[in-house]
Amino acid sequence: MHQQDLGFELPGTATTKPPISLIPGYLNQAQQQALMLEAEHYPFSRPEIAVYGRMHPIPRRQVWFGDDGCDYQYSGLFIRALPWPKYALRLRDKLAHDFGLISNGVLVNHYKDGADTMGWHSDDEAEIMPGSDIASITLGASRPFFLRHKQSKQKVELQLNSGDLLIMHWPMQASWQHSLPKRAGVTQPRLNLTYRHLIPHFHQG
Ligand SMILES: O=C(O)CCC(=O)C(=O)O
């Protein structure tokens, strides 16, 4: 007899769904192109973070744009918000219009190819506004994206393609981690923009 015939699950086999929405092809070609061209002028950097007590450059490049007073701190890095570029700001407004998704900062990650990566983590910093969702936009190369439940270790794999929007709903970050693993076959660059809603002036006392 299959377990669903019993009307309950066997111990240790329960699965849960991460609170996410995936909107494939959210941005059209022109919108993708405008953002990718704009990003060629972003002041990306590759800061060093502590991993097991030793300093290493992050395995990708990044930049943080945001409203005044929306500075961000993660993995021991303090990142002052740079002023919004035109198309990144337009996309912030589009997300607010289409989904009521409020944000006041965006972290842009640039992965030069499949060797660049993002390790397992949750976006659960203290300055993230309680109750807020995080919107993640992919541009360029398609890459797999993983979610992992913190307790059960259950894994969910998504394929993120150029123009896709992934919304990570509150309170996903409390129970799930996410990562972008290496992919040897990927030779093209990928950009990712995660729009976040921070508590303004959190780092100014
Ligand atoms: O590039 C991605 O899809 C993941 C980005 C990410 O995990 C983050 O910005 O926290």
C-alpha cells in the first residue's frame, strides 16, 4: 500500500514547500538588455570575507544600491548604499507596481561564468524589514538554484533563466537556505539582482 493511501506520512518522510513564487520570463528582451548594458558600468568589487577565520575574496563580484540610510551588513562586510542607477530603479518601481513588493535596496551579483558561485546562506540579517519579501531577478546565463530546509535538509532545485523573477516570501529565510552552485559547463556571465526592504538608518544608531 502506498503511504498516501494511509492518509498520513511515515515518520521522517514529510516534505514541505518553500514559500516562493517563480515567474518565468518576467522581463522581456528589451528590459533584460537595458539592465545588462547598464550593469556594464556598475562599480562592482570583490571584497574579502572571513571563512573559518581566514580572509578570502568572494567568488563573484557585487555592488549594493539603495536609498539614503539603507546601508547593508552581511558576513562581516559593511556596504554603504550607492545611488540607484536608472534601470535598476525602474525595476524596483515595476516590482512595487506589479506585486506591491516594496524594496529600498538591491544587491547585484555578477558571476563571470560557472566557476563563480554563492554558498549556502539565508538573507536573514537584522536590518531586513520583518514581513518583507525578497525579489530575485536573473539575467544572462541559466543556472540551477538550490533551496535547502534548515532542519530536514530537504532540497529543492530550480532552473533560473534570463528574465525570470523568483520571489522569496517572508518568512522563507527563517527556515530555508539558498545557494548557486558551481557549474563547469557554464561559460557565459550571469547577473542577479535581489531587491530587499531594509529598516532605514538601521546602522546609524
Ligand atoms: O545569484 C543568485 O541567484 C543568488 C543570490 C543570492 O543568494 C543573494 O543575493 O543572497
